[in-house]
Amino acid sequence: MFADNTLTPKEAVRVCALGTVANAPMRYSALAGSVRHFCSRIMGPSLDLMGLSVELLRYEGLVEAIDGQGMEDDALLSITEAGRRELRALLTARMRPSSDLTKLVVALKFRFLHLLDRKEQAAQIDMLLDVCDSELSRLEDLRDASAGEDPALLAWLDHDIAQLRGRVNWLEEFCRSL
């Protein structure tokens, strides 16, 4: 954890892995694929988030093979009591306020947009629209793949999707006003 007792990106991935296997035992490969799919749909591809080894969770005694040995034979994994304690500790950790570097960069682009000519301004808005469209596609894909999940996750995804659609609409209107 960070000094303020908030989760690091790797710990967030641990929450995803431990929570997924806590829902139901899962094969090693399916767990790795599920974690990769969920995290990449929320954050986009990131090496920081993909560094989790399911084998490390097994080595630390947080998950155990109940059918097989591990990665080599695609064992069926379940969460251990130590894993449940770790999951609870991670799930109840404090959160940092949104401090995404991207948010700062976008704000700076708008703060100094007037310093560019009209064509360059429009190009920047188009770039921001592309970023939003890409993020929207990731979240909609996750929403489609999560149809049977907990209603709280679906409600959160619907909320984020609606915000992104609103941002796209706002950016399109803004671009027309240039």
C-alpha cells in the first residue's frame, strides 16, 4: 500500500484476482484471463496492472489448487482463509481522490487551447473525442461481458458509460462552436 494506506495498482489487481476466485473456484488460465480482461477494460492496457502472477498468489497461500498443481496443468483454484483475510483488507482500504494524470493533461489542453490556431484546436478536440470513444468502447465491452455480474457493478458501468456519452456530446458541441 501507499503511505496513506491506499491501494497501489498491483494491489488493485490482487483485489480483482482474489475477488474473482472468491466468487467461485476457477481454472488458473480462466482466472488470469478474467483479471486481464476486467482490468484492461477499466484502465486500458497497462503493464503496471498486468504484473500480477496467479502463481505468486498460490505461493503466498492466498489461493490453492484443488484440482491439479498450478499453472502447468491449469489447476482449479480456490481462495484460502488467508486469501479471504487479504481480500477483506484490500477491499476495505482507503481510496485516494481522483488524481489521474490524464485529467490534468486534459485540463491543461483546455486552459491553453486558445494559444493554438482554429485548425489545431479542432484537431485537439478530435483527439479527445478519439480517446473518449476508445474508453467508451472498452466500458461497453466490459458491460456486455458482465451481463450476469452483480447489479452494483452493472449500475456503476452504466453510470460511467452515461458520463462518457455526455462528454462525447459536449466535445462535439464544443468543436462545432470553434
